[in-house]
Amino acid sequence: MNLHNPLLLDLAVKARLSPAALDDSVTALRECEAAVTVCAAAMLSEGEPERMREAVSRDMDCSDVVTATCRVLDRAGGGDAALLASLLDACAMACERSHELCAQHAGHLPHCRVCADATRKAAGACRQLRAGLTSA
């Protein structure tokens, strides 16, 4: 475990979140946010940005939702389990929707390959953390 902020260890325990799961999830989400931002920028700079408009939009939506989720997770869920559960569900959905389109281009666009991998991991991290909330 490489907790991104040692102060979160105590908060994670109080929020009934596994510190390791919290750390792994935030790491995956931050990597995802970087990947979707770079991917969207790369798609806009390519020869046919109009063709990639929906994928760019999904990447931008994913970036925004992931950022909001990270901010709440940085507070170890803020104590509102229902809000955190909904946010994790929305984050997983945003990652899955971005992944859906980038995975189609992963074979020929390196940025989409990286993005598809990062969004898949982030969606899984959200689902895993969400399951931990249910069982806590």
C-alpha cells in the first residue's frame, strides 16, 4: 500500500473503507483522469476531429466525473455512504462509456489503447470500492 495521503489512513478506517482499497482506487482514478484528458486532446488534434466527437465528449465527461469522485474519496467518502455509493456508480458508468469507444480504436491509436486500459481499470476500482461499501 502506498497511501496517497497518510492522513487518509485514519479517515478510511472511520469511514469503514479499506485503506488499501481506497488508495488503489484513487491511484487508478487519477491515472484514468490523465489518460482520458490526453486521449481527448489527441483526438482533437488528429485529422478528423468531427469523426471522434462522441469519443472526445465521453472522455471529457469521464474526466469530470473521475475528478469529482477523487475529491470525495480524498475525504474518505465524506461520511455519506449513500452519496459515495451513487458517485462510485456514476464514475464506473462514465469510465465504461469512455472505454466503450476508445476500445474500438485501441488497435490503431496508441492514446486510445492507453485510455481503454485506464478506464477499464478505473471502472473496476469503482465497482470494487462500491462493493466494499455494501459489505461494510
